[in-house]
Amino acid sequence: MDCIFCKIISGDIPSYKVYEDKDFLAFLDINPLNPGHTLVIPKKHYRWVLDVAQFKNYWQAAGLVAQKLKQNLKAESINFVTLGYEVEHAHIHVIPRFKNDDLGSTIDWSKHKKISADKMEKIMKEVRGGVF
Ligand code: AMP
Ligand code: ZN
């Protein structure tokens, strides 16, 4: 199947991985709304978040990632969003929010930030917090 997130899981496409367990993978969104904007995906291909068999475990993994963002990036709060119209592989957006970021209370999705590869690498390490 020609799925970009399946290719990330197989390693055919590189990603900034911040968390992994046997069923789920989390990596930085390449068009982040804030530094640390992460996508959590099931390793098995499902079309929608609601289709994921281990639904509860899936959200638990997203919660773990959120704790890392909160602690390691000092996020003030965390937004969990699932859309899924662009990439047809289930993904949960976990978006750290910071005081005075410019996203607003409903999230302005046009406000992507340009973050260099060096900075993305640094953010990835910060989110991991020395453990993986
Ligand atoms: P949506 O399907 O609307 O929830 O959006 C899909 C998200 O995946 C967007 O925020 C993209 O920036 C992100 N995205 C697409 N390709 C990649 C990739 N290769 N690595 C990381 N994030 C990606
Ligand atoms: Zn897929």
C-alpha cells in the first residue's frame, strides 16, 4: 500500500522519532504548529483513529507522549486532535501549547512554523528526555 506513514514505520522514509512501543510510534510532524508537535500512529495500518483495535492503549500511548512534551519541553498545556483527511493512516496530533503562542483557542491550522532539520533533531532529543 502506498502509505507515507507505513513507510515511516518500515524505515523507508526517515522521521524524528520521540516514542515507540510494540504497537505504536510517535514522531515529530514535519509541518509543526509548535515545536514538539507530534503524531502518534499505530504500527498496523488503520484508516481512522476509531478503527484502531487497541483504542484504549492507543490513547494511553498518546498520553505518555503528552507527559513527555509537558515535562521535557515545559509545555503549558497539551492539545489532542484527530483529523486524518490528508494522510489516510490513523494519527493523533499531540500539540504542546505555550504561553503566548499564536495558535489561538481553536487552533489556527494555517500557522505552521518553519523549523530547521538541526532544530528538529534537538527538539526530538529534548522530548525523548534521554530515554526512548
Ligand atoms: P491530517 O491528515 O489533516 O491530520 O494531517 C496530516 C499531518 O501529517 C500534517 O500535519 C502533516 O504535516 C503531517 N505529515 C505528512 N507527512 C509527514 C511526514 N513524512 N513526517 C511527519 N509528518 C508528516
Ligand atoms: Zn499506513
